[in-house]
Amino acid sequence: MEQERVRVALVFLHARIGSWARVAKVVKSKRANLRRVRAGHRIRGMRALASRVARVAGMDARAVLDGRFPPPGTCPHCGNEQS
């Protein structure tokens, strides 16, 4: 479940930042690791990745792991609020 939440947060960051290369750079991860997470594979250091994603979002890691980022009701693909 945590892995799925990290994946959603990464997709949201991609929508905001614009490219996977930039996302990899700001979360200090290899693009191959991000590709594996997006494909549903487990990676070592998932919690560390969640922490780095949270730092970029200005939140704590628990927010990413609990599914509070992106905020509920926000489209994880475009960032728009859904009704």
C-alpha cells in the first residue's frame, strides 16, 4: 500500500515538474528506480524515496506514506481538484 502511495506522489510530481528526468533529479534517485516504482516493482529504500518526495512537496514522509500527498480530491495526473 505504501508503495502505491509513493507511486501516486511521484506521478503527481511528474505532472507538476514536467519530466521524469527532473523528478529523478529533485528526489535524488535514478530514473531506473522511478521507472521500477511506476511499474509496480519493489525497490530498496522505498521509505527513503518517500522522504525525499515529501521534502520536495514541503511535507513530512508520513504524509506521503499515509496517502495525504497529493491531497485527497486532487487528480494525481494533472493536479486539478476533482469534485
